[in-house]
Amino acid sequence: MLVQTLKTRRQTLAKLLDRPVILWSGDRPSRNFPANKYPYRASSHFLYFAGIPIPNAAIHLHQGKLTLFVDNPRAGSALWHGESPTRETIAETIGADAAYPLSELLPIEFPSDILVLKPSVWATDALTVGLIDKMREEQCYSLDRSVNTPDSPDEDDIALANAIVMLRSQHDDYALSEMRNAVEITKQAHIAGMKVTKTAKTEAHIRAAMEAVIIANDMTTAYNSIVTVHGEVLHNEHYHHAIEPTDLVLADVGAETQNGWAADVTRTWSASGKFSSTQRDLYNVVLAAHDAAIEAIKPGVEYQDLHLLACQKLAEGFVDLGILKGNPEDLVNMDAHALFFPHGVGHLLGLDVHDMEDLGDRAGYAAGRERSDRFGLGFLRLNRPLLDGMVVTIEPGFYQVPAILNNVKNREKYRDVVNWDRLEQFNDVRGIRIEDDVLVTTTGSEILTQGIPVTIEQLESQT
């Protein structure tokens, strides 16, 4: 299945580009001294066409064919690393049309018609291993606007990036099979985290239980796990806080398969096993937004409309609870809901947890669209019509972020629509997020992460 899938991907690329392309895998960076390496993670663009992680390798793609460039294991390497597959074995595994030592690629000066895409920051830049002549440096860069890159990308680089976005946005059967495997282990990990919570002393104990499941299934985490009682810190990567019975535990943990395919799931549960009345009320508001957004998913729907639908449901819930005052639609238009839900409702998912964001907003935003400067829309990661075969996350939340709620300008702007005294009654809720992975199908959607406890009753039965 893998070889045929890879050939189909290459053939599809050939229909989109009539130019040869070189992609490379990257290598393992060192931690302080050469022999102590970070874990290896291949460039996702390389993985998409090569299928498996191959350190310090390059592939040449043209007219639907793949040529592999990789060295055989060095003499004596088996002493330290065990027996490694030969170049010929790797080539057969991925269905390469030809295979050569990396040295046969390094000395050549690439013709001007070859397109080259720089790997992500994690991968070793090809310039450091000699893959690209200094003369080609200006064409070899990331399109991520957050890093120091040329202001005007070459049209050919954009063509390659756009082709990759088209290919990777809609998943084939092999990709979905891999993602389902990641989801199944993620499900087991979340249930393990819930079950250990009552006896856990710190967040680290819960994290350990969850990641133990992932490691035991020979997978890794798709991103740094978030396991915290301080859910108001959106990407909290500290695990030392004590677990108190009154806490909510927010766990954003996802597995990644050996070939790089990701799951991304967040659940929030009570540390004591029983939600307080205020925790229950706010959790159900977030859950209603989550369910409404998923229910509306189908091909052709604008993802931004899903985001605004979730915002509308949140605003309605906040009004019902007396936290916000006014008409929910007006409150969303003035971004009052963003005081408690400042981020977007989700993103693309695939070989990366935020799939293809190394290309900046090129994958997430349809051509001609740019990020909004609105408080409630500026962090939206996906703004394009949905297509069947896409996998997206839906992850609304509620957060009491001091830097937002205590901001003088926010206090002034929203003074007439926030009942601050009523909000104080919900001070046992720092953060809630509920996240699932959803496949867009031809007729609607499929929740890939179905079966992971999500209602209060289901969560309380696990903890």
C-alpha cells in the first residue's frame, strides 16, 4: 500500500509541476557535543513523498519518478547503532526508481530549473551539508513570514509550495490509516491520564501516565504535551504544579506514528472526579460550541464560519450565565467573546500537528486572504473552504488569562458588557479546552477521535 501511495503522490505532483524538485530529509542536530543527538524527525515534505524517515538523505522528483540519494551505513556504525538498512533496501521500501550515494548529488551545481524547498527549522539546513551551492541560497528558504526571509519569494518557489499545499491538504487512504492509528493510541493515553489523576501529586505524574502509553506503542508525541492545572496558559509546558481537588486538569496530548502522522486531542476534567457547579456550567458552554462547529462541517463550508459559529455559541452561553451582557451576535462583532476565547477554533492536521505551517499562512489561508487585525480573528490559523479529505481540529475554549482580563484597555472597552462580579464567581475555572480531530467527508464529516470521553458524565466515570 505504501509504495503505490507514494507513486500516486509523485505522479500527482508531476501533473502540477513540470519542473524537477529536490527535497531533503534533514539530519539529527547535536546537543552540546556531536555524539549526543536530539531525536530524529524528518522534514514532513520529504516524508510525504518518501514515506519513511531517512536521515541525511535527498530525493529528486521529476515526471512522477523518484531518485534517492543517501549513503550506505558507515563502516563500524553497527557497533553503536546496530545493523542499518542499505541504500538498495531503502530504495525498494519506498519504490524509488533509482538510488545513488549522497556524494553523487553534493558536487553538482543544480540547473536553474530545479526547485528546492528549504526544510523546517527543526531539520538541518541543506546549506550546512553542502546540498546547495551558495549561488542558490536565495532560492532556498522557508516561506514562513515569521523568520528572516526575503520579502519577495521567487515565483517558482511559490509554485512548489502551492503544489505541496494542494497535495497535502486532502489526505489519501494511507494517510488516514496512519492518523487513525495515532488517534487510537491518543485515546488510550487520555483515558490513562484521567484514571491516574486522583492519585497524582503533580501534573508530571499525569503526563507520565499519558506519554507512557504512547511510548509503549512505539510512537512519540506529535508536539510537546500540555498537561496542566493552569489551562489559562495556552501552551503550558510546565508540569510541577500540585494537583488540588478543586482543579481542572487540561491535557492537550497527541501521538505521532513512526512515519510522522499526528493526532491532536484536548480534554479537560476534574481532578477530584466531580465538576463543581461553576465548572460544569462553563464546560457545557464550551462543549456546545464544540458540537455546533463539528455538526456544521462539510465540503464547501468556510472554516472561518465554523470559528464564528463557535464564537456565537460561546457568547450565547456566557450571556446565559450572566458573564456577558447584551446580544450575542453584537458581542461577537465587538470581539467581547475573545476576552475568554482569544485563539482560533482549530487548524489543519496531518504530518504536522499544525500541518504545513512551516509555509506560513500559505496552507491555512486561501489565495488572496490575509490575517485579520481583529482581536477575535487575528489568531485564526485556517481560513479557506473545506474540501473532502481534509482533517481539521475543532477546539473551542474558555480561559481566564490575567494579561487579557486585567488589561486596562480591555477593561475600558468592554466595561459595559462584562459582569465582572459575576465572573468572579467562576474563579475555580482557569482554563477549559475541548479538541477533536475531524475528517471532512463527501457528505459531511467523521470525528476521528470519537470515543474519547468528552461529556461531563463520561469524564466523571473515568476519574
